[in-house]
Amino acid sequence: MTYHSPVLLAESVDGLNIRPDGVYVDVTFGGGGHSREILKRLGENGRLLAFDQDEDALANAIDDVRFQLINENFRYIKQFLKFYGIRKVDGILADFGVSSHQFDQAERGFSTRFDADLDMRMSKKNQISAFDVVNVYDYDGLRRVLFQYGDLRNANAIAKTIVEQRENAPIKTTDQLKEVLGQYLPKHREHKILAQIYQAIRIEVNQEIQVIKEFLVQVPELLNEGGRLSVISYHSLEDRLVKRFIRAGQFEGEPEKDFYGNIEVPMKKVGGLVVPSKEEIKLNNRARSAKLRIAERV
């Protein structure tokens, strides 16, 4: 199975500041590229646990006594680390991108390139699919998803069209969805607008924003003092959450200040924003929108 070349591989793993005997977690295993690089830097007493909710990723499991792959969503990180007898770790790496493998599996409905059933589930255990979002959500729900997660200015009109068209017959496939929305897809911008629509539906199906929030709030409790978090994001919604959490320890509002006006936060940023080099983008177009942020537990 083809998985993408890991993005910002050296930079993200360097950011963990790996100790040979430390315990690390890769919460987005995928093809295992980041995990393999972490294992290279661990000694015989080091340990790496990885998460991936996609059953397909299990085929990439690494045969190494120091490694454990957990077929679950990383929103349950604390629960499963505890199951494996681990309360604290020295570093956590996350790459929030959808894998090339998922895009290339036509039948899963992630890609604008193929006709397929409206699915988009990263795990077959997911309760809802893209079919449910498109055919069951009411107008307000659809409008919210398209505007909030797809940044579509005409979310109102798109949602109205979907609701009207599905009254005639359910919209079952990606091609049917394209046909229904044809008036909003001018040739010169068709791919970009479709990508925004698909992104919005996919984020809703997989609860991606909620999952990231649930994950981030667990990180300070799981990291040892001096432990590192290394996170790669691909769109502004994700990156804003990560940046805000590192800076303020929360996602909304202002953190409490002490008598001297200082804020106490569990993490401190390490270095600035890291983006791929022109050379990496040339070799791997998927890297073009990647942003890496690193933080340390104080």
C-alpha cells in the first residue's frame, strides 16, 4: 500500500529532542515514516507507541520489540497509554494530514478524482459517513459544516441546493454530489472548490477538530517535565488550535493572569513556526501547506 513520504520528517523528529531511553508516542502512524525515524534514534531501552484508527495502517506495523501499534483514535491517548502501563512520556508527535493511501483508495470517497460512495470515514467504526452528512443533516447543519470547515462563502446557497436536490433522490456518490453542485464549480476553480467541500464534510465525519482539542488538553498531563510536543498541521483551523493551546493553554477566551500580569501555561513554544523547504515541496507537493509547531512541558 502506498503511503506518503513523511512531511518535515527530520524537523519534526528533531523537535522531540529524543533521549535514547525515553518513551515516545506517534499518534498518527499512517505509513510509519515518522515512527521509523524515532526508532532509529532510540536505544534498546527506549519505547515507542503509535496510534492509528485506520485498519489499513496495521499492515505497516513495525516488527520491533520497542514498538506497539494501537488501532484506535488518538483522542483516547491517555486511556490506552494507561492500559499499557504508561502514565508519562518524553515526547508526542502528531501529523494531522490525511494519508495519500486514504486519498488513493477510490472506494473510500476521500478524493475528488474518483467516483465512489459518499463515505470519508477514517475508521470503519465511525458512526456517521459522508452520506449521512449530505443526506441527513438539516439546512442549518450543512451550512455550518460548509462554512466553518470549508471556509465557503456561498455555504448558504450550496446547503440549500443539496437539501432541495436530495428531496428527489438520495445523493449517494461523489459524482452525484458534483453533478448537484455543478453551478458552483466553474472550470477554472472546480478542483479548489470541490477540495473545500470535501474537506468540510470529511472534518465533520471524523470529528477532526473535536478530536484535536480532546488530544491537546491531555498532552500536558502526559508529558514529563521537559517533554516535547511536535505537531504538523495542514490548514488554518488545525494550526490555530495548536498555536492557541501552546500560547494560552486553552482554545478560547483569555487565560487567567497572576498578580504581576503573567499567565501560567503548561507548555512553552520551542523555536518558531517551521515550514517545508522549496526542495521538499518540489519532491512532495503534499507538503506545501504543512506547518510544524514544537512545544515543551514546563
